[in-house]
Amino acid sequence: MFWIVTVGLFLLAVLFVLAPIWFRVRTQPVDSDELRKQANIALFQERSGELEAEFSAGSLDQQQFDLLLSELQMGLLADVELNEKAVSSANARPNLRSNSYEALRSLNTSTYLLPLVFVLALPVFAYGLYNQWGYIDDVQVMDLFQRTVDNQGDSAETRELIIALGELAQANPDMPWAFYFLAENFAAVGLFEEAQIAYQKAADLLDETPEKALVLGRIAMAMYINSEFEFGAQVKAVIDQARAINPSEMSVLQLLAAEAEQREDYSDAIDYWRLMIQANPNGDFAEELRFRIAAAQDILAERNGGRSGPQINVALSLSPEADLNPDLRVFLAVRNAEQDGLPPLAAVDTTVSALPASFQLDNTSAVGPYNLSSAESVYVTALASFRGVATPAPGDYRVKSAALMLDSDAEVVLELELSERLP
């Protein structure tokens, strides 16, 4: 791709240099004929003026003046007709090849030869200078890295990349990403022991940055697989090292969540899944994790035989200044503070006549695919709706709480008062 772009840019540069020269040569005869025509007309006008001056001065009589003016007009007409025939002949189709040949032959002059030589010498000099001082090696390396990322299970391509990246890593033992992408290709074909070694070499060359945490996560995953899915002390040590650099490293969280789920420790698994959701709350993977959290909470509820997950106790009252119909419906809802547009995580409804009242919202109050356990930060709203629906409208009474942080077994107490109308 690099060389295709390079050749394309070179051809574009050549076009910018040669096109004006070519069109200038082809149009030059036409331009010369036009100039000759204009010169003939100017001479005719000048000579006509002289004849009129002589006639006015009495040097010429009427017969002489008419004869000389007629000869001058016939001479101009003959020159113009001859010029037009030459132009039409030059533009005729049978002579196109001849004109092109004349145009090419005119390029041999010194006026056009120097730009042509410059254009032809440009790629030679450019390649030589770039090969000496440029970054051609980096371009080739990035191509190998991109091929690794784009490879979709092509085993032949993976083998070629292993050979190429192995040679690159051997020639550049201080290049961490050569070892990293070599390890990625090893892992793609199931060579996890080799992958672990290459990942370790890459980590040893990196500073304490999030990139190193990523590589350490890959090391932990390879070690976990090589130990036949045993979460031993060595794996735990690598994970601790990675989380000390970046507590939210995705590959580490995935490994911790998988290990917790394998142990059927769903509370820990939920905590790790919720951290993973924070990386991209609106992605498809986050949606999948929310379903897994809800399923894990159901398992915990069945296992414990009672309430499981966070609980929010809301004391809701109506301002004395608000004179509302006792039959007006009131909606109480808990929503995810990190992602707008989702259905409520929990909701109940009542009427104005029941206020003040206390309400308990937990996972059993869910009205959609998500419950309180699927969010880490929530807010609570209460709405007195004149239309009797849960969607706010102008004139309704509504109150909204501040954001509330929840953990797996949080219990929150909250007081809300309906006192303000929506504009």
C-alpha cells in the first residue's frame, strides 16, 4: 500500500510538471496565428489612418484614395483567409499525429528539456535519500503489525507473519512490539508456551505504562492456559503487577471475571463485569455483560433464598404548596447514571393520595432486562404526571436525586419531595 501511494503521488507530480508544457507546445501554433492576425488588423488600421490624413490634406484625390483603400482591404482579406486556412488545417484530424510529433520534437529544446530531466531524476533521488535517511524499515514493520491485526483466522498468513516477525525480533532485540505481535500470532495458532515467552520479552522492554499492563494481561492469560486453567500464585502475581499500572486493564478484568465465575463467586464476577462495562458503556459487549450480571444476580437470589443485590429505600412526599388531584399517578424510577436512554433499572407507581410514603426498590423491582446490580451509579426520579404516563411533560411535578454509587449489597436511604413543576 505504501508503494502504491508513493507511485501515485509521483505520477501526480509528473502531471503537474509536464501537462502545462504539453498544452503550451500544442497551442503555440494557434497562438502565433492569432497574433499574426491581430498584427495585420493593426497595420490595416494604421495605414487606413494615414490614407485618410493624406486625403484630408489634399495629397490624394477621391479616385486615388478609393483605389489605395480598396487595395489595402483586399490585402488584409487575403492575409486573414490564409491564416484561417492554416489554423483549420492544423486542427484537422488527419494532421493530429503530425502536430503531436511536432509538439514532442519541440520538447527537445533546452526550454523543456530541463523540467523533463528533473521529473525523471526525482524518483531516483527521492528513493535514494529516503533509503538513506528515511523510515522505510518502520513502514515495513507497521505493515507486519497491521497484517496481524487484520488477520481473520488465516493460518497460512499467520505462519508467514510468525516467520517475518521472528526475523524482525531477532534483528531488533530491543523492539518490544515485534515480540508482542509475534506472541499474538503464536497465540492465534495455539502455541501458548511460545506466546508466553514472547509476551514476557515484550513486557521486559516496556516502561510502566498502560501498554505494559496490556502485555502483562496477555502474559497472565497465556500462563492461565498453560497451567490448564489453574489460577496459581504466578498468575496472580502477574495480574497484581498489571493492575498496579492500570486497574482497568480489560484483559486482566476478563481473566478475573472468568476465574470468579468458574469458582461460582458471582459477587466478584459482577464487580469485574461492571468495571469492564465502564470501558465502553454503549457497546454491544457492555449489553452482553449486563445480561450476564442480571443472570448472576438471579442465581445469587435463588442461592440465598431472599434479597440479593443493592437496595434503595425512598421516602417520597408532596410539597404542601402543591395542590394536586388525589388520583394523579406518581411514578418512582431508578435509572443508570452512566448511560442515558435505557429503560429504568427499577420502578414502582402510586397515586398522590398515598403520599407521603416509603418505597423499597431492589432487583425484584426491575421492569426490563437490567436491574440495580447492572449499574454502578444510579439516580432516582419521582414524577407526578397529569397525563398519567411515565414520560415527563410540561406542567408535571418532578424531582431528581443526585447520583448514587452502588455496590453488590449496598443499602441506600433517600428522601425526595415533589415541589417543582416542569416548565
